[in-house]
Amino acid sequence: MVYLFRYTRNMSAAELISSRRRELGLSQGQLAELTATSRERINTYERGHVSPRTDTLARVMQAMQADLAAIPAMTFEERRSIALSTAVAEKLRSDPTKVIAKARENIASMRLVGRHEQPWVDVWESLLDLGPGPVGSLLTSADQFARDLRQSSPFAGVLTEDERRRAVSGLRR
């Protein structure tokens, strides 16, 4: 019997794979065995560091008995945005005080140069008050609100140029 996987509109490949794997109670290693790949490859897919090709995603999901009626499409720019934001979220987890301070500094600069009419600045400021957990979740979310919000990210300067390059190195157009 093939399970029709129910996904939320615009779920990323990372969310599709990890949600279904967890739903089945599989470890990354077990899924790797089912798909004849490495645990490290599954990990890179789930973390969003590398987006699998559509045929690879279908194969991985089929190994978990999930038939995708439609795979949510994301543009290269959206996948790049999520990859960079995921790297920021990792830094946020390791040093929340420093990352949130940088974001607040950037918001203050945005307001000084007259970008204060941008509603997203207010939204980011409110989100920063909620702490690293909700901010990290939003940074890695594939929903439309998060995609829109990331277009006005206050996290410029959080990643080094090398970190930025590493974050997007596996992406394909």
C-alpha cells in the first residue's frame, strides 16, 4: 500500500523528507539504507544544505511509501534564501545574544536611513523580542509569510563570506 503523503503547501524538500521520516520513526541511517545513499546525504537534504533533484526527492519519498501527487516547486532564489537563513539560524542557536544584537543593530540602521516605513522592519523587531526559538523557526520555514519576511532580513553581516558560500554551495539552478 502506498501512503499519499499530505504536505503543507510550499513545504520544502527538507521538510518533506524529515516530516515523513519522523512520522515513520526512522533514523537518518535507516532511511539512507532504504534509499541506498549515505546518512550524511540524508542529513544534508533534511537540513536544507542541498536540495535534491525532483527525481531524487521522489525516490526518497517512495522509499518511505509516500507518493507525491505534486512536489512543491521553489525558485532558485527561494531555495538560496532558505539555505542562507538556515545558516543564520544555526549561528543563532550557537550564539543567540550576538546574532540578535546584530539584527537589532541592523534594524536601528534601517530606521535611520528612512526605511522605517517598511512594515517588515516592525515585524522583525517584534519577532526578535520572542527570542531565538521562534526566530530560528521562521528563518527556516518555507511558508509564504516567511519567504516574504526574509526579503527584508535584518541579519546582514551575521554570516561571513565563507559561511555564505558554504551555505549555498550545493544549490543548483
